[in-house]
Amino acid sequence: MSKDYEVLLYYKYVDIDDPEQFTKDELMFCKSIGLRGRILISDEGINGTVSGPKEVTKKYMDHMHAMDKFSDLWFKINEADDYAHKKMFVRYRPEIVSLKLDEDLDPNQITGNHLDPKDFRTAMQDEDTVLIDTRNDYEYELGHFQGAINPDIRAFRELPQWLQDNKDKFMDKKVLVYCTGGVRCEKLSGYLVREGIGKEIGQLNGGIENYGQDEETRGDLWEGKMYVFDERISVPINRVSPSVIGEDYFDGTPCERYVNCGNPECNRQMLASEENQEKYLGGCSHECRVHPRNRYIQAKGWSTQEVADRLAAIGEELPATVEF
């Protein structure tokens, strides 16, 4: 059954004149039509994910395509039950993805080979190929391609150093990289080409999003779900043989429910069932569980004694100096 809302994912590396003014203009327009989402604009281009009723998303796509610079802008479209975002943000940034290289590069000048989903599926099964997931650790934990290497990074900007530290493993290999929608891989694959890491560099054109929508691959060889940076949290990709690979942070059982640690100073993203989230007071560690500003405890409205009793049930104690 067709749904009434859509989520759009898109990017383009292109020179933007006066990007700060363009940022203001875009925010005004998006708010005027009732669009929600997050758009980053810089001198080097635009990167966004937005959502709204179909008539609203159509207005936005028409608005962008009417500009010469964005007449060919590729929108990856997903139907949704409702808005996938709470508010509308349009922000100016030095980069549309934060790689923070000492010497920046332009993906329009140097980048890896773009492979469509069918060719990417074939290439990643080649024994002479290494497949690198360029996303963050919590994204990988929820879902990834079979055989993909996990750099185990907390932020994209950590990836160049990881590649330098491990480049000897890849120098005589074909290297494939992938990310959610493709924007991260444009620069990252260009970095690999520039640094000479790997004998041939390829990237998944349109990212995992495009791979999952492709009617030939149908998400084949993907395990788990894909993490997304909106209210949906995750979306299915594999329509051939879907599986669950996420593991509950607390007991290792299959899980695809993401939550944030209750400690606002930690905010770690972790997979956890409702039962375990409550059992462990919403905290990823003892220190986070007993943090005086634990948001999970505050939301539950538990008293100091209730917190102490719940901690005792898992073999922990509430410090005498902490009260709720």
C-alpha cells in the first residue's frame, strides 16, 4: 500500500556562491512549505535528508531542480508513514561531510570508480577485493555487507588515520568502500586514490540506500538493517533473505532497537531491549547508571530508594552522595 509521506536523501558536490546566504534562503523556503529535516551547505556543495507529505517533497524537488546547479540532483526516495524528522535545520558548514583532511580534495576532480549495485555485488565477491565499511561503529553493528571490514571508528574523520595505519593490508588489493547514501565515499575513495592505497578503488554509487532499492540486487548480501539519522533509526535493506545481526548490548541476544545511554555526558548509542534498558536503568555502565542527571531515571520518575533497589538487583550500589 502506498504511503502518504516521503523521505529524501541526496547530495551533490558543486561550487556554491555565497553559501551562507543560500543557507538562509533554503531554510526560509523549506519552512514555508512545511518540510522537515537536516541540510548541510558549504562552498563545496549540499548534503541533506528531509521528509514530508508527498506534495511537500515534490515542491522541494521541483524547487531544487529549477536551479541550474541542481537540475540533475539525484534524490533517493523512501516512502514513510509520517515525518521522519522533528524540525527543519539548514546549516552552513566548512564541509558537507567532516573528513578534516590536512589537504582537502574535490570529488569532482579525484574519486573512486562509481559502481552500480549489480557491479558492486559482483565486485565484492572477488577474492582479490577488500570491502571497507566507511560508517561509524554503531552503524556497522546494526547492519553491513557480508565480509565487510569494520574500522571500528566513532566518527568519519577518524577513518583516514585508520587507513594509514592499516594500508599495508590493502596495497595489493582492489578496495571497495560503501556508506549510507554515497556522500562520504565520494571523498574517502578520492583519498584512497590520492594516497595510492589499493591497486583499484571502487565505491557503491548511491550508497546502501540505492543498493536496497535496486530491483536486481534487492539488497542481496546485506546483513541486518541500515542505520539512518532520523526518527526511523533503521530501515530494512535485504529483500532476498533478511536477517538480524544486531546484538543486545547487555546480554548479546538478537536486537535491532537502538537507544541512547541515559547519561547525557555519555549519550552512547547501543542496542537494547526495553526489558534490559529498564533492568540496567538506561545506562551503559555503572557510572552512567548512577549519574545524577540520568535521563532514563528522570523520565521514569524513580525515587532514590527505587534506584538503590534496582541497582542492588544487578549487584551494584548507589553512592551515598547521589540522590534522585
